[in-house]
Amino acid sequence: MEVQLIYHGKLTEVLKRATESVHTEALTAADLASEVLTLHPTLVGNTFQLAQNNTIISGHDPIAEGIVDVFPPFSGG
């Protein structure tokens, strides 16, 4: 499937890009996160979260074709 990764915050600085389209075989958030680290070894050691359809996804949460946001750590207040 095709997903468009949209990077936010410091991740855009680290990767020197804000978006990219990738073909993935990932079915879960954990699989996609692993693929992101394989694509961008500079992110190893950085914490990030994935979101799809305005919902944070992780672990065994399924992903769908479309847009996936990639967020650096953030805190609420």
C-alpha cells in the first residue's frame, strides 16, 4: 500500500523534509515505525509517534492507505 508520511516538529529538521510517499507492506503501526527507522537510520534513538485520521496509533493498531503523521515527543499543558 502507499502511505504519505508527514513529518512534524524537529523531525523535519533531522530528515530535511516534511513529507514523503512510501510503499509499505506494513499492516500495523509497529511495523510502519520499524520501516521508518529502516528508511531513516538518523531517527534511531529518537522517539516518535504515528497518527492516522487524527488518532495516535501504536503497536498492533492497523494502518490504512493514506496519510500518516509522524510526531516527535510532545507534552500537554
